[in-house]
Amino acid sequence: MAVFNLLLVVFPFFCLSITSLAADTIRVNQSIRDGESETLISANGTFELGFFSPELSSNRYIGIWYKKISPKKVVWVANSNNPINDTNGELLLAEQGNLILMNATKGTVWSTNSPSLATNPTAQLLDTGNLLVQGNGNGNVVWQSFDYPTDTFLPGMKLGINLVTGMNRKLTAWTSINDPSLGDYTFEIDPDGLPEFFLENDSKMVYRTGYWNGITFSGVIFLGPNNPVFTADFVSNEKEIYLKYELKNTSVLYRMGVTPDGTIERFICDDPARGWRPYLNVMLDTCDQYKICGAYGSCNIKNSPVCSCMKGFVPKDPNDWEKADWSHGCVRKVPLSCERGEDFLEYPGIKLPETRKAWYDRTIDLKQCKNRCLRNCSCTAFANLDVSDGGSGCILWFGELIDIREYEENGQTIYVRMAASEI
């Protein structure tokens, strides 16, 4: 039997009463059975894996949750779209290293379906919340739950794309708080142009982080190196593009997730008795709504109305603009003609525009960047690609500038091309 019931142990600082402890590992042909309170518990007791039912639901799922914190917060679900309708489910580790979730008739409800084979495999729940299947105990990982996140992003997990295998690690919200099936909201990276994370509702854009500028994402200004809770590591190369968090203080728990209503939440817990506390939610205000001010419109949460046209631009539809419908954005007072004398206006302290149609070069400086933009009649703006160490690299925009907001501090500077008469 994979789970070993021990004597009742009571920890006064736990938010949940604990009736048993369990091993963190199962081996070949061992299983976790529903109806018998069998679970895996990570070595330090932070995470637990087993069968659960959401509130107001009798459906049964295999999931991972924080053991010491109440109410229960599930961070990963195996069979999100295929619940079991009784308590006769069983999670088995098969001989070749596949985890198989079976119902009462031994039918397969869910499986890791790993293409790699493992010798003498084990399945272990780590203190990070990662469920790991490996062979021979030698680090030969054949499958891990961190590669298949559901609605929660945990420290140590990579969120992004493996460009070699095509694996896309993204967050998908639950359908509702009582239904962990895949919902309408997703949070994932778009590798086109400069990689950015986008929140989408059934493929409709809701929010974007901005691209990584060497310190943080241009639209998430609090992720800098002085963050006291975690460090953010963003990797973008020919093999993979991903974001990963690491905690500075391992006694603090941290999680980020997407809710069924499309909110991107961050929480920390430094005392299980106090539970979770909100921490730096990603979408802060109205100005974080994707493209709320339209093309060449800029959003400032301290203004009323929040939207205004950039200098040298006017509302495309003045009537709608007066009705607080800014979706049509702004147009130039004087169109570009690619003639001698065109130059750039400087806009400091902003979230840089969407970059999916942008071009970049890490090797040239800002002066070279300006000249390259001037030589291309389709280029509408330029900026430093990387703002660390005084700034370096070049990013060019072509076409309309979309989804701009203003910050009082920590924003970036963009140089927008203007007709000679406007300069």
C-alpha cells in the first residue's frame, strides 16, 4: 500500500486539522485509491496530492493542493475535463512509468501518456508542488506536472514555450469555482515579434504584460530586482521562451493564478494560520484593459477621462470619443510622407506599444536605431530594447501604435515619428 497511516499529529499553527501523514512517493503497481483517504504528501508537508471534490460538487478529481492552509487551494488538476462520479477512482503507476487514473470499471479516465519509457519508475510529489515521474531514481524525468499547468503558476515552474518540442505551458482558468474544467480565460506567451504574455477570453485579447525589457515586462513595473518576495527570470533563445519565479525566502509561499472571471491574482502566505493575502495583482486598473484607448491613444489613470490622443494626433471619431468610446483611437493631424525633415517626438514614462509586428536588433545603439527607422518609410516609432545598464539595443514599430499607458515612474521612453511640419 502506497500510503501509510500514522498516529494523529496535531500542529497548532496548521489551518487544517491533520488526521494522517503519507509518503511522498509511489512505485510501480502502487496506487492511490479514493474512498480510503490515501494521499501523497511532500517531504516538508507543504503539498498534498489525492482525490477531491470542489465545493457544491460531487465529482471527483485528482489534484494537488496546499496541505497546511485553509480553505483548500487546489493548484493542479489531472482530469479537469473528465471527472469521476463516484469514490471508486484509483491512480496507478504502471510499469513503464505512466500514471493512469482509472474508474470503478478500470477504464482509463486520464493518463500521463508519456512517450518516454522508464525503468523502475517512481512518482514523487516534491516540496515545490511538482509531481515528478522518473526512472531509476537517477533524475531521468519522463513526465512532470509542471509541464502541464492548469490555473496556477508556482515558483520554479516555467511558463512559456519550448520551441524544440512545441510544448506550450500556459494557464487556463477553471470554468467556475465549483468546476475545474478548462474555462474561457488563458494566460500564455505569444512569441511573435518580441515575446509578451497575453490574457485572452475565448481568443479575444483582454490584457498584455508588455515585452521583457531586461528588468521587467514593460507593463508590469513592480517585477524589478528590488522585489522583496521573489526574483523573476525571463529566458528567450532559439530553444525556449519562458518566465520563472524563484522565492527569496523559502518560508514564504507564493502563487499566481487566473480566476474564472479572468482576474490574474498573486497571493503570498507567511503564516498558515493567517492564510493567503493578496499581493501585487497584475491587472491594476482600467488602463490595463487591452487597447482601451485605441490606436495612438494613451491611457492615464489619473486623468478624467483616462484616454487622450498622443501629441500630434486627434480622435478618429470625435463623437464617439466624447461619449467615452475610445475604441476607434486617434489619427495623425498631418500624415507622414517620408520627406526630409521628419523626426521624432519623445514620450517618456509609458508602457510600450504591442510588439507582435515589431522588429528588433540587440546589437545597435539608440542613435543607430533612430537612423534605421528614418530610412524606412513604414517605421512609426523606435525605442531602446533593453533598459538595463543605461539602455541598449533597438526596437522598431511599423504601423499603428496600440495599447499605450502612462506611468508616473518606471515607464519607458518611446520616440514617435512625426511629419516635418509637426516637428
